[in-house]
Amino acid sequence: MKRYVTLFIIMLVVLSFCALPAFAQKPIRIGVLATLTGAFAELGQDSVDGVKLAFEEVDYKVAGRPIKLYIEDTAATPTLAVDKCRALINRDRCSIVLGPLSGAEGLAIKKSADEWPNATIIVAASAAENVCRRGIKPNIWRTSFSGDQPMFPLGIYAYDHGFRRVITIGEDYAFPYAHVGGFLKTFIDMGGCVSEKYWVPIGTSDYASIITDMPKDADCIYLSLSGSDVISFLTQMDKFGMMGKYEIFGGATSIDAGTLTTMGDVVKGIVSGSIWTGEIDSAAFRSLDKRYHDLRGRPVGLFCGLYYRAAEVAMLGIEGCGGKPEDVRAFRQALGRVKYDGAVSHIEFDEYQQAKMDVFINEVRYLRGEWRNAIVKTYKNVSQFWDFDPDEFQKQPSYSRDFPDKPCR
Amino acid sequence: MNQILIQFTNGITYAGLLFMIASGFTLIFGVMRVINMSHGAFYILGAFIAYTIQKQTGNWLSAIIVGSVTVAATAFIVRLLVSRVKGALPQTVLTLGIAMMIGDLCLYIWGGLPRTVGEPIFTQNPVPFAGLTYPTFRFFVLGLACVVGGGMWYMLQRTQLGRILRAGTDNRSMTSALGINIDRIFTLVFIMTGFITGMSGAVGGTYIAFGPGSDFVILTYALVVVIMGGMGSIAGSALGALIVGIVDSFGRAYVHEVAIFLLMGTLIIVLAFRPQGLLGREE
Amino acid sequence: MDTLSLKNVSKRFGGLYAVRDVNLDVTHGERLGLIGPNGAGKTTLFNVITGDLRETEGKIFLFGQDVTRTAVRKRVAIGLRRTYQKSSLFDSLTVGENLYLAILGPQVGRGRSHYNLSRLAKKDKQRMDRAMEVAKTVNLEKMFETRSGLLSHGERRQLEFGLAIAIEPRLVMFDEPVSGLSPEERKMVVDMLKSLPKDITLLLIEHDMHVALSISERVVVLHEGCIIRVGTPKEISGDPEVQMVYLGGTVNG
């Protein structure tokens, strides 16, 4: 009898050893929140492309475990983003969520973040100012930029090139507030002033009244419009014969690869600030650009780059914690240690779980048979607070229509 | 003074496009009591097709014609589907479904990048106007809208079809009681609407970017214009378009933070005093 | 051949019979009155005959043809006309345009003419002339260019009468043509009814017994969807059962 018990125990031990690799093989479930319908559909598709391109490189296997992706459409609606995030974490048991895409969605997710202590959300694109600022959540990390982050250098660049009076045109919601705000913060600091600010609802089609109303004494325009809005604006500027009357500076989403594909030579020479670019001397970028180009027939743009980056950082985190992102403490510690040398930039997190990254001043040029953003200046390792003191910075009001402002007399 | 003149011009040139968009919408509602939710989808379909043709051939005029005709044909198919369903409300819901189908189809074929149709050569040079260079194309759109509006007026007031349409708008069941084949008229209205809306899409898409999501923006504009002017009234659409265009233009230039509020405020004031819209008739 | 023939026609709304097993033959040129209390099913029967409502059971023959499954406008095309209890005109059209459509509709329905959708052709001139003649018949020639929405109640009734008889009517069904009219207007409409050519068959719902009995040659009494009596006006007005269900001892004025 005793012999049987011993045999039984040995068998159990052997079996459990056989089972262990099976346990290690359990897939890591990763959720993706993107906007696959509505006005931001193309950006969402780019985002999903970015995630897939990243995981294809490692054949959907990280630290010995297979990766299983769950993709949800948020339609750029904050409440829907929260619902879908909840579904990814509770229903699909995802331990990591990449996304969301738009500004307001990111804030809504942050508000509900306490619901999900056992999942980590890596904000891949949402650029709302306060996602990793003015109170942070342990499970919210951002590999993407804060709206103002890439614009601080652009404000300085514009001033350094002799521009003093700016007209700003932005869509009327949180992301452009931060985008315009970042530009104005340094531009005003240097001594520039605001000639006029225009805020338009998303989806505005007719810009004639703004184009004909713009003050003549201004010397440059700062644009934070995206999607069809920026195309309508630039097309109509062109039809009014106004291109060239003002220098145009663009936000990260305004003069992105998609805009260039549609607008062609109308946008030639426009300077914009972004954390992405259309041309950089790195093997990783060339390879990503080529793979994206094979897929969609145009240069790789901002959103593909952002989600690609988020997926790569997540992978480094998973590897850094021994392949178990379900152990949130270990995984988040690993994220904090990540030093990622990506396709266009080095990335690491600051103490607010917000990535520091390179910012590029790009100019639209015709390169390799296409309109691309080419780098004219690089600012290395830019913090979300630029070189301001973080504590002082967080005491200033959140960006809004009216902040910051300094009207030209 | 010049500024006011320019903003006024911006307003009426915009109103021209709005009128073309709204007129077909109101026509369908007038005779069929169907709120055609696929109206915005007709618009972007026309725009996308014109975009492709213009890109292939470089000929703007043929792009506009092909766009309009294709949408007219699509509208004919939509009409056949709609006629399979009884009752205005189920028909409205069906058109919403069709709108989503067309929207997704466009996304599948053309992708999600916003586009504009290449401009015709004859409007490429802006004209001097009120101390400014003003885009010729906007004047062209206004002219086209006047032609469409005039044509519709002539059709409604002076032709047999117009009499039947006006009769159908007034009292639909009575037209059958007089022996008129109103179903055939509905089909014609759908085709006409498809043509005009496809054309507005192709023309509007030449200076206003379109892409996924634009369909419902356009539908909203059509609704605002038509509700303000009075559902079913062509003259109401023209008036509604003028008001929306001018309020929008001045609002955007002078109080841009509240431009939409101003527009909706105007709508609410109009509805408070005339619930049936400016030129609408009480039911 | 009967002008109109109803065989076991019933119309049920849910479990309720509005018209029940009605058999009726109307001969050519006959003037038939249809009377009965409110809710007796008179208008429902009209709607079934025109095709506005689909009967639940039974068959309908018009001018010898089985029209049980025929669309409204096709019944109109072979000569059926009606007026409505509630005023039914195209209010934003002129009197002339209203009449024009009444003339155009049946012609197109019979395939004698096609819709001319581009412009008003010569043929339309003929129709407008005919419209003017009809307007004269119903004493509205002075209002020819007036929008019908602006007409008085009496004038509207006259115009509806005009629409019904505008072109080649064979069977005209009037649904309370004098309701709500002043005595003078009432006399005018009654005179018009009486002066209709003899080869037009006439079916009349009328609440006003004097009018109904003075025009009709034969009267059908409907009660709770069933025909309870058929007879001459004289027989009907003297019938005690009819008096009980319908007149209640007083004649509706």
C-alpha cells in the first residue's frame, strides 16, 4: 500500500513538472483601445497597425509566453472608452491595456483607474495634459506625450526664427488646449504675444470667416487641428490665396504623415513640432517605415509610432519582471526601470510615470518620392515639464481657452 | 465695413452649399415623411467618387457628373429597399442602417484619411473682392446653388411633376385617391435627391475635407437647416441655409467660442415662435 | 353587369367587425343612399370599396372586374371616385391645380397618357381648360387661381365635389357631402348632386335624412356593420326598426 502512495506522489510530482511549462505558456492578455469608427477611424487603424507591427517582430512571444491581443473600438467617446477598458480587464482578463487614443478618453480612464488595481494601463496616445500630472495613479503609465510636451521647443524655435505675433487656431477641447498652451508657454516666456486665438468645434468645415478675419499684423499661425479639419483649413487657405502670407507652425497631429499624403505640395515647407518624424537615420525606423509602407502605401505616421512604442515598452516591462505582468508590483517596477531605445527616440519614465522623449522640429520636404516630415532640429530627452520646476508647474492652472495668454496690444 | 461685407459673403457662399445639401433632404421628407438618415452618406459617397475620378482623369467636371450619377443610382437602390418596408418610422430606421453600410463601405474602399477633390482649373485664380483675394470657387458654388434652387423652383411651380410633388407634400393619401402613382413619384424624388446630394458632395468636397464621420456632420447640418426652414419646404431650406450660413460665419469670426451655441440658440428661438419652422406648415 | 357588387364583404379590426358579411349590388345609374348611426361602418365600407382598407373577407367587383386585390389608383383609373368626410384637398395648390391633378391622375392610370415630367405640354393646356369647365360646374371659376387652403368650408366642399366628377367618373361615392354647411351652401350641393348625369352611378353616405332620402332611389341601412334594411326612401322612413336604431324618434337635422 505504502509503495502505491509513494508511486502516486512521484507521479503527481512528475505530472506537475510537465504542467509547469504549460502554465508558463499561458498567454499574456493585452487589450488595445483605439478609435476604429468615426472621424478618428484612420488614426485608430494606424494605432492597431502599430501594435501588431511591434508584436509581429517577436512573433507574438515575449519572455517565453505567447501574446494574445484583444482590440476594442472606443469611437473617441470617453464613456465608451471606460466601458471597453472595463470589458478588456474584467471580461477578457487583460493584465495590460494599451490606449486609449484621444485626450478626453485618457482623462476618463484615469478617473476610473482605481477600479482596476490588478491591471496596468499604458496610455499609448491620449495627450491630455493631466494624465500623468496633478495627481497620478499607480496603474496609469504614459509612453505617449503630454499635449504641451512637444510644443515647448516649437514655441522657442518660432521665437528664435524671428516670429513675435501668433494667431492660434485649435479645436475646442482638452488636447488642443494643451497643445496650444505648450507652444504659447515658451513663446510668451521668450517675449512673443498672441494676436488672436480661434477655437473651433471638431468637424468644422468652413473656415472662410476665420481666414478672412485673421489680423493682418500677425506674422505666424500656430495650428492645432486634426483629421479633416486641418485639410479643410489648409485647402481653404490655399483657395483664398493666403498660403505664404503667414508662416504656419503645426501641432503634432496637424502636420502628420496622413495630412502630407492628402495635401501634397500645399504644405511644403511647413514646420511642425512632434515626437515623431518622417525621416531619421535609424535602422529600426527604416524597417518600421518599410513594413508600414508595404501595408498602407505611405510613410509611417504619429499614431502608428505611438502605439508601436507603447507595445515595445510593454514588452520590455514584461521581460523585466520575468514574464509575469499579472504581478503588477513587479511589472510596474520593471516599467520604471525601462530604458528603451526606440525607432526614433530614447524613452524612459519620469517619477510621474510619464515618458521623457526626444522632440523633433520637422519641416515638410519631398524625400524618396513622397512628402515627408524631415528633421530640422532635435531636442533630446524632453520632460513633460520642459525645464520648468515640476512643483511650480503643477501649481499653474490647467490649460484652457484662456490660459496661457498674452494679447498683443 | 469691408469686414462685414466679407463675412456676409462668406455666409451666403456657405449657405449655397448648405442649401444644396438640405434641398434633397427636405424634398424626401416632404413627400414621403421619411427622414432620410442616409443623406450624409450620399454626400460623402458623391465626394469620394468624384475624388477618385478627378484623380484618375484630372477632369473635374466629369468627376462631378460621375459622382452625381452614381449617387443617383445608389439612391434608386435605396428607394427600392425602402419601399419594401411599410411606415415612415421603420423606413427612417432602415435609412439609418443604410447610412452606416455606405459609411463603412467608403471606409473600406477609400480608407480613413480625410480627402479633398482636386479643384477645377477655371476657378484656380482667386478674384479681388472687398480688398481681399476671394476664392472664385466659392462664388461658383453660390452660382450653382442658385441654378439648383431656380431649377427646383421651376420644377415645382411650373411642371406637372412639381404639381404632383406639391400635392403629395400636402396630402399623400389623396394623391392615390386621384389615381396618381405616387410610388413612382417617390422613386423619382429619391433619384433626384441622390443626384443633387451627390453633386453637393462632389462640389463641397472640393473645398471642405471629408472622410469617415463627415457623413453625420453633413446630416446634422441638413437637419438644422431643414428644421429651421420648415420640414418639406424648399423655400424654407433656402431661407434656413441663409440664416445658418450667415449666423455661422459671423459667429465664427466674432464670437468663435460660442459659434455653435449661437447657431443652436437661433434654432431654438425660431422653434419657440414657429415650431413648424420658418416656412413650414402646421401638421 | 352591376356597377358595383360586394360579395360577403367583412372588415375586422382585431376582434371587432366594422363591416360584417355585406352583400350589395348597385346597378348602373342608380342613386343609392347609405345610412346608419355613428359607428355603423359606413365609412369603413367606403374605404374597403376604394381599396384604402383591405377587406378581411369577401370579394369586390367594380364594373364587372374583380378588384379585390387591386390598388386604389387602379380602381380610380377605371372610374371610381370618392370624397372624404374630412376635407381632403391640396391646400397649397390653387383650385385650378387641384382640379388639374384630378383630371391627370385617372388618365395616367389608364395608360392614356404618361407623366410629362419636364414641362407643361399642350396636353396640359387641354387639362387646364377642362379644369376651368369643372370649376364653372361647381361655381368656383372666380377662385380658379386661389390657393385651396384659403377657401371657406362650403367652397372646399364644392371643390371636393369638382375633384370627384372632374373626369370620366362612373361611380362616385360621396361621404357626407353636406356636413357642416350653411342652408344655402347645402342647397347648392344638393342641386349639384341632383344634376349629375344619369349614367353616373352615385353612392352617398349622408347623416342628414332629408338630403339622403331626397336624393336616393334606394336606401341601405347599416347597423353594427350589417345591412339591416334595404328599401325605397319611403319604406325606410316608415320602418319602425330603422326608426328605433337610427332615428331614435328624432330626425337628425
